[in-house]
Amino acid sequence: MPTQKAKRPASKGSSSRGSSAAKKSSSKSSGSRSSASKSSGSRSRSSGQDAVSLLTADHRRVQKLFKQAEKLESDDTEELQQLVMEACQELTLHADIEEELFYPALAAAADDDDQDLVREAMIEHRSARQMIQELQNMSPEDENYKPTFKVLGEYVNHHIEEEENDIFKAAKRAKLDMKELGQEIMQQKEAAGQGDAESGEEMGSASSESESQTDEEEETSGGGGRR
Ligand SMILES: [Fe+2]
Ligand SMILES: [Fe+2]
């Protein structure tokens, strides 16, 4: 299913757009609108975690769960159910955070060329949520339980790939304030019971698997859009 989506030429339309510079300067101020949603300021451990690092850590954590499920023996339904429940919970919180914080901030700041990226991501979330709901309503004994989880994993992997390759880059072009967004994400995670300790611990393993992403973040803080 994931592979059906036509691949977007990465730079399509960007060269023919004369107004993007002007647009970007105006979008920058709209991007900072999120400062209105007050961050508590007194956080020390999570304050250094930017949005891309946090979201990437979520991606790696859930990918690990899908991999673990693949390795299970076919009669290990109890363990499978545990993994499915955990992945579904993780994915739902992650999707909520992206839909409530990250995508709206990007949609407000990105230029026209990048708006479709956000729309596509939202549509993919909708399909993933349908599969999640199916799994949550399905018995682990159901012969479709494991296959459905596998398909969800493939779908999520495809989505993650596009998010990390296209959406995070669009966020960088739009000059989103990743630190501030990161604080808002941490607040929502904490409110949902996924606190500092867990994501801090997971960050270590995530960063080793996503070094290219980290390099990009460093570039981001150095500024300098490509368009
Ligand atoms: Fe994501
Ligand atoms: Fe997403």
C-alpha cells in the first residue's frame, strides 16, 4: 500500500517560484506564533531537545517494536499483543503530537510548495489510525492480527521515511523554532504520562541510528535556507 503513492520530485516547482523569499519572511513571524502557547521555562533536562530529535526518537522506538514483533514465534500471541498495544499507544500519541503541534506549525510557516507534504502526512495518519483501531478491536488469536500489524509497520516505515526525508526538511526551510516546538512536545508527552526519563533514555539509541538527521539539525541551527 505505501508504495502506491507517487514519488514527489523533491525540488518540483521551487525554481519557478519568485515570491518564496518574501513569503518566507512573513511566514517566519507566523511560525513563532507558538510562543503564545507558553512553555513553562523551568524545565532543565528536556530543554535541549528539539522537535526533530524528539520525533525521530519516537520513530526509532516504534520501529524497534515492529522489528521485535517480526522475530516472535507464531504461537507467542501474548508477547505479540504486548508489542501491538505498546506500538499502537506510541503511534497514537505521536500522531496526536504531530497533528496538534508540529504539522500546524509547519503549515503556518511553510511556503505553498510544501503545503501538500503536510496534507499527505495527515492523510497517511488517517489510514494508520484506521489500522490501529482495527488492531485494538481484534483478538490476538485472529489470523489477521499479526499480518495487520506487519502491514501497519510497513506503512508506518514508509511514512517515517517521508517525514524524515521531506517534512523535516520542509520544517527546516520554513525555519520553524525547533527548540520551542520541542518544549511543547515534551509538555504534551509529560501530560500523557510519557515523561523526561523515558525519552531521554531513548534518545541515546535513536541518535546513533539517525546520525544524518542530527547533522541536519546542526545545520538548521546554523541557519541558511536553500531556496
Ligand atoms: Fe512522525
Ligand atoms: Fe507522522
